Amino acid sequence: MLQFILRRVSLIIPTFIGVTLLTFALIRLVPGDPIEVRFGERGVAPERLAALRHEAGLDQPLWKQFLDYEAQVATGDLGISVVTKQPVWSEFAALFPATVELSVSAILFAVLIGLPLGVVAAVKRGSPFDYGLMGLSVTGASMPIPWWGLMMILVFSVGLGWTPVSGRISDVFFVEPITGFMLIDTWFSDDDGAVLSAINHLILPAIVLGTIPLATVARMTRSSMLEVLNEDYIRTARAKGVSGLRVVLVHALRNALIPVVTVIGLQVGTLLGGAILTETIFSWPGVGHWLVESVQRRDYPVLQGGVLLVASLVMLVNFGVDLTYGFLNPRIRR
Amino acid sequence: MAAIEALPATVRPPPSRMAAFWRSFAENRGAIVGLAVMILLIAIAIGADIVAPHSPIEQFRSSFLTPPAWIQGGSFDFPLGTDDLGRDILSRLIYGARLSLIIGAMVVTLSLAVGTLLGLSAAFAGGLIDIALMRLMDVLLVFPSLVLAVVIVAILGHPSLLNAMFAVSIVTLPHYTRLVRAAALSELARDYVTAARCAGAGTLRLMLSTVLPNCVAPLIVQATLGFSSAILDEAALSFLGLGAQPPTPEWGTMLAGALQYYQRAWWLLTFPGLAILVTVLAFNLFGDGLRDALDPKLRR
């Protein structure tokens, strides 16, 4: 197992360096000198520009600049936003809980609904339910998310008035941000209305963000279950008189879950990418919304730092999934 | 020759590969529906100038936000209504179909061509080149696709349809590269490749005319599914204001344009989204059908 872990680590280090190389290149490839961009339309005197370039190390050879950047990243210094003058790291840390809250809710929605549906479809293979579910699953995977989100708002918020249109909580509540997770913070605020308001704000974005994972989980569960249900040990279990429900839920589902768990883990990238759209639609104050704004405001340090953090997060989770998979399935440890 | 003709009529030749493929493809009703919708869309896209009742950018100043024809206040001049600038939505959707298909085709062609080249190079060169290329692809795969696309649009400077297409091509590149490399590696170990090499075939001939034709099946499937994800990603970028710019009748741009008015004029939002959904769904159904028909092992 230790050897397996070490081998995986040796694989992600070059990938991480590659990612930093790309984010390093990003700020040099975008049009405009990074210093001049900071001054914007006002402009800056040539001597002052040269002094500032020297200060920022921009007159050094590229390889030296890259090493400096690596050293900076290693100490957690991701630069300063051009617009707000705040460190990129602290901006990210303030917004990240909102994205986590949304993503976790979305994946819970996807798993709690997709898993049972996939199991039932596999057991009733070839039935109208199976066909219907698979049709819905392709439709879900083909869904243009911006449209889906706005249609949900149109129907449930504007038409029926059930849920609010945007934000994380209604303006009438003031909640002390302790953890940054609205559900937890409102829970401790002793104001029942605040918790309800937070849940109400979360429902639609979570459903919209969870739609594509839902389609993936349902499909994957179904095909994994079908494979397991054909195994000899399932026939043996049935032959010795185990009840149908027990065969499905205990004998089959447990083994069918391994690939499904992997797929759920790998949805993190999908969720973070989807967060860009969902957070923009619902004005959800999270990392995705922040990244899009940074492009629109040409706040390149934020884009650079934010993208690096998002990529690192995906790598970290993939690494975790890899390890779990190796733990669950000794065959792939080799 | 005469002997063959003399065979009794009951002995039929085995079905050709094409016929066998078609038979197994046609079993899948979803795939047939997908194919039909695709053909319809292509016909509409080609004949946009004839089919569309109006120009996609002409503004009718007497009819802003006219509802669809079947609702009170609507008229058959504008079957699906007009937008906030008095443009006919149906005509914009029809021209948008042309745009979406062009986007899909360009993105798939570009990433397919470059991906094939890189994948073949990695498989044939091996060693350091292989490792370097595959590590690069790993790096690209770490970024969530939309995040990477946003970054590339930022690097390219100003948002435009062309830049967004380029961004989406790069994002999908690793999938093709990995696929081609894996397929080429497994073919390279086969005897017929060794035979061709012994017969004196050069590297380029081995690559393009010996190995590549045998890697085509998974590539076709990937390209079909890539078509739909290209349309989706491009629409998402345009929605964020990072792709096609108004007044281009692109479906994602139409969604973004609907933002201000959709709460009182639902048709501004509903129809462009449905157009995207139907198109993407058609390509996905067709792609799934192709995969099942081309690779019987994957059939469930």
C-alpha cells in the first residue's frame, strides 16, 4: 500500500509543476504588461514603469521568474487582486465555503436520487421504467445548464413564488459568518427563519448544479449493477434461497458501488466547472462567480491564483479517489 | 465466374460490413431519432436563407417582445415571437442552427486533427516525447473544462466566437490524443504492422495508412459526442459573455440576451434553450447508437 501511495505521489508532482507552469504563463500571455494593466487608463511614466518592473522581478530572465513564482506559490502567496487590493488567497478562502456548500448539496441530491433510480432500472431491466430513466439520463447529460437554471427560476421563483431568485439568504437576516457555511451558521444563530431562508436559497442552485452528476450517477449505477447481477455468486445466493431484496441490496449493490464511488469522486471537476454557470445564474457568492468576474474585470492575478487553486483542488480530490480505490480494490495496487 | 453465378439462389452472401453495421445501428430507436433530427438540422442550416421568414438581425420597430403566434397578441408573421429589439426569434434560431453546426464541425475537426497527430506521434516516438506529451495532456485534464476554456479566452484577449471555438478545441484535445495513442499502441503490437514495416513502409506510411485506419471506430464515436459537448461549451461561454457577441444569432448569446426580459417574455428564453437541448440530445443519441453498433463488446 505504501508503495502504491508513493507511486501516485510521484505522478502528481510533475502534473502540479505543469499546472503552475500554465498559470505562470497565463499572466505573461494575456495582452498588456502586468504593471501597465494595474495603472489602467491613467498611464504611468516610463522611469516609474521600469522601477516597478524591476521591483516585481519582471526584468529577470523567464526561468528565474518562474522559480520565483514557484517559491511564492510554495509559501501560499498567490498575489494581490488588481481591483480590490486584497490577497487572492484570502478572497478565495472567504468565497470557497459557499461553493463547497453548493457542491456538496448538489452531489447529495445527485446520489440520493440517482443511486436508487439506477438500482431499480437495473433490476427492472428492459421495462418502461428502465427506458424512461435512461432517456431522462441522456437528456440530463445534454442539458444546457444556463437555460436549465433560468427555466427553474422562471417556473419556481417567478411563476410559483416558492423560492427566491438569487443569493444565499434573505436580506432581513444578519448572520455572523463563523464557518462560512450558511446552513451551519444559521443553525447556530437561533433564528429558525434564517435556517429556512438559507435552505430555500440553496434548493434550486443545488438541483441545477446536480443535474449532470445525477444523470451520470444513475447511468453508472445501472450499468454497474447489471454487470454484478450477472455474476455467479448472485445466482448462488438466489439458489440458496436468499430473498430477492436482500440479494439486490446486500450482495449486489455493495459490489456495484465501487465504480460508482469513483465516478462520484471524479465529479468534482464537473461540479467546479458547473459552479461557474450555476453561481453566475443565481448570483451565488462563490468561487465560480468570482472567476468569471475576474475575467470580465481583467483582474488577472485573481484569475491566475483562482485557477491554480481550483486545479490543485481537483488534483487533490482525484488523488484521494485513487487512494480510496486502491484501498477498496487491492487488484489495482499491483 | 460462371461457377459463382450458378450457385443456388438460396445461398446468400454474408451481409456486407456496412449492412451489418446498419442493421445493428437501426435496432436502437433512440439513435435513429437522433439521426433524423441531425439530418433535419443540417437541412435547416443549409437552407437557412430560404427557410427563415426574416433576416436574423432585422429589427421590426412596430413589434417589440411580440409573443408566439398561438398566444393572444401574437401573429403568424413571427411564429415564435420577437425579442426586445423586435427581431424574429424563429429566424434567429434557424441561422443559429447554421452557426452551431459550424461551431461543432470546426471544433471537432481542429481537435480531431491535432489530437490524432499528437496521439500518433506519442505512440510512434515513445520515450521522452511520449512522456512529455502525455504529461501535458494530464495537466490540461486537471482543469475543469469550462474553467480552462475561460482561461484560454482570457489569454486570447478579447471574447469572440472564433476565440471561444479555439478555447473549446484545446479543452477537448486531451481526449482525442489519449484515445489515438491508446488505440495506436495496441495496433502497433500486431503482426500486420510488423509485416508492413518489414516490407519497407516508412514511419509516415505506417502511421497514416497502416495504423490510423484501424483506430477510426472509437474516434468516430468520440467525434460525434465531442460535437455535442462543443455546442454546449460554446453556448456556455457565449452565455457568460466570453463567446459570440451580439447581434450574432448564436443560441448561447440569445440566452444571455434574454436575461433582462425573460421574466415577462418567457419565449425569449425558452426557445433558444430548447434548440440547444434538442441538438445536443440528437448528437448524443446518435453517438451512443454508433458506439453500440461499432463496438458490440460494449453493448448492454
